[in-house]
Amino acid sequence: MSKLYTVIWLCCCIPAITSGAGLPEDVEKCNFGDSTCLVRSINALIKLYPKGIPEIGLPPLDAYNFSESIILESPHRGPIWINFRTLDNVNKGFNNATVTHVEGFLYEPNQKQIVLKARLPRLLHEASYHMEGRVMLFAFNTTGRLTSDFQNFRITLTIKALVEYRNGKRYLKIYNLVPSVALDRWIVRLDDLYKENSDVAILMNQVLNDKWVEVWNELQPGMIKSFHHWFHCPAQQGL
């Protein structure tokens, strides 16, 4: 879901930058396809307006809330199966992001795919979680609080889009989104992981963090699957 939010934010800010409609005077207006200018202006918006600009539909970046996300879902059979979902999610850290690359945002966006790259020194994810499953003889069904710290988080979004006309206005419609994520370290804490024995809970958290690469590789496909949504992003007049 964090990736989707990044797309929505960029889709709202880039039309404002290219059209200039409602854009603050301290942010440079850019021409379509001017990647260098777009990178410079997007980063200026991030730095100067972390709370967003409601007048042009730009949402805040310092904290983003969303409801539920299914991370892992397995058939309830066999010696190993796990279901894992999160609730009351909050992502923090987009206000410290740096956009490093913008490519292909043309006046007619279907002429070339859009590529966006950004880096966050730290993305913090806080949520409630519910996990149930079985690993051999160890069965569990637990709920608690989750904290995930994604360090040096890099994201690349490859987007295919077209212009859709509705009610005399131009809208950017994204019909294909391929996200790619890399990070240097993932630190995760699951409170109340095993309520019956706090020592076991501490040990399991330690194992998760010691083996974070393997855990991340296992969970990432489920995360990415939940990020693929069809949506319309309204462009500013003059797009």
C-alpha cells in the first residue's frame, strides 16, 4: 500500500508542476518531459510542503493511514501454514524521501512508460497484526502491535498510463503498475507474538531479525500483490 500512496502523491503533484495551476511560487513549473526540472520541483514540494497542499489535492507525506492489508495467506492444511494481516496501518517517512529519477511523463503519457525512482532513509510502518498458523507442532493464533523499520528504502515504479477525458477534463489513468523495492535492512518487532511464553516471543523476534532477508523475500510477493489497484488520478486543468 505504501507504493500505491507514492504513486497517488506523484500523480497529483506532477500535473500541478506541469500546469502551474495553484502551484506555490517557490516551486518551479516544468515542461512535460523535462526530467531534470521535474525531479528538482518534486523534491522542493517534498521539502517545503510535507503536510501537503489541500488546494491542489496534494495529500500529506509525514504520515499515511490505511485500514487493512493481507500480507500472507496460506491454505489451512499441512504441517506449515501461516496467515498474516495488518490493521490500523500507519506509514511514516515519506516526507524525508528524495526523488532521484523521473522519466517519460509526456503530454501524451501513452507514448512512453513512466519510470519513477525514490529513496527514503527510513520508512516506519506501525500497525496492529493478526497472525494464525502452524509450523510443525507449534500452532499459534495471536494479535498484537507491529513495528517495521525499513532502512535505506529504495523504490522504482514503472507505470503505463493514458489520458482519459471525463466531463471535459483530462485524467491520468494508470492501467499497469510494476513496483520494485530494495532496502539495506529490515528491523521488525511483533509484540505479544507468543503470549503464553515471553521468552519464546523474544526468541522468535530475534530469529525474524537475524533471518530478515529470508523473511522479506517470503513476504514481499504478498505485499506487492496487495499494491496492484486500478485507480484514476485527477490531473490539473491544462494537463
